[in-house]
Amino acid sequence: MAGGVKLIGAWTSSYTHRVQLALKLKGVEFEYMEEDLRNKSPLLLLHNPVYKKVPVLLHGEDAVAESTVILEYIDETWKQDPIMTANPYERAKVRFWSHFADDKLGPAVGEVFRLRGEEQKSALDQVNHNLKMLEEELAQGFFKGRKFFGGEKIGFLDIVIGCGSSWLWVFEEVVGVKLVDAEAFPRFFSWLRDFEEQPEVKETIPPADKLLEYAKGLHQMISVATVEEITTSKRV
């Protein structure tokens, strides 16, 4: 297909980082368009009218939304340096654990960041439970003995889990809880460190201090909103 490649995204979005990383691993040149999520552009609303979220990949006249859908589109469109295996069963395993990351692990980490007290402790327990399942998968499951989920190099599942995991260290600093214990999850910890050391990952994920500054501001906003909600409910 003829036509340039553009990516509508947000610098804080790990879902945007997934697409950026995949394009870089493939060597695909693209134009990045930063979206103001507080004042969404007509272009974003035109090309993702259902969810109204980033990222959106524009390839010529075609638009593709939702990060995992975009990753598959990228891999099927640009055949070089595949990020998804050709084996049907392994593809199914990758899709399953990708859904697990988005449906279980990511939301639990977000709850630890958002909640307080016993609710936060419950969310942290859920994070530990989810990481334990990934640890077991790396230790004795389908991906046993691999440096990355994709083998000796980053693959689809590494991109999905790894880009979101970039926030783990930041959230630990802001919230003051331990999310990734190297002793409890040695294989996951080692995998994450190896992922973060890849040149394309370093080029994609924003600097830790920048993420930390953003997260501190967001956490403060959440705290103020929570206090206002509590005091309002008490008045009622």
C-alpha cells in the first residue's frame, strides 16, 4: 500500500509506546503526532470514533486503532523482522497473555496507584498474584528458558508487557510500595531489566525523571479528587 505512516499518540501512553517500539524494531519511518487528551482533536475523533483513544495508526488512507490490533497490522504489513511467530499455537499463547496483561495485570497496577489503605493492599495482592503467574510461565510454562517471550529478541508479548511495565518503578517511587520484588519474581525481574536495556526501548520510553514528575502530579490530582469525594459524601 502506498502512503506515509503517521501515529497519533500521547507521550505518557504505554499503548502508544507499544506502537512506536514495533515501528522502530521494523525500521518503519513514521510521523508522530502528539495528542492533547484533555482536548481531543477532530483527527483523533474521526479515526477512532468508538473509543476516542490513542494510539491510532494512519497508513495512507487507512486508520487502525487499539494497540494490539495495530501491532498485528504492523507485523502483517511490514514482513521484515517479525514480532509475532508464524506458529499458530504460539500465536494463540501470545494473544492470551497479551489479553492477560491488559485485562488483569495493568488494571491491578493502576488500582495500586489510585487507591488507599486496605483497598490498595488488596490491589497490591492482585498485582503479586498476576506477577506470580507470569513468573511461573517463564519458569516452567510455554516460555521457559527464553531470554524474552519472543525468544532471543523482543517479540509481540514483550512489547505488550514491557511498555506497560516501564511505569512499575515510577509507581513504586510515588506510592511507596514494592511492586516488583527481585527475590519473589527473579525471572520476571531479569526479563524486565533485559527489555529495558534494548536500544529501541531506550529510544521509545520517556526518561524516568519525566515519567516520575508526571506521575507525582497525577497522583496529587487523584488524592485531591478522593478527598473532595469523601467530604462531599459526608455532607450529603
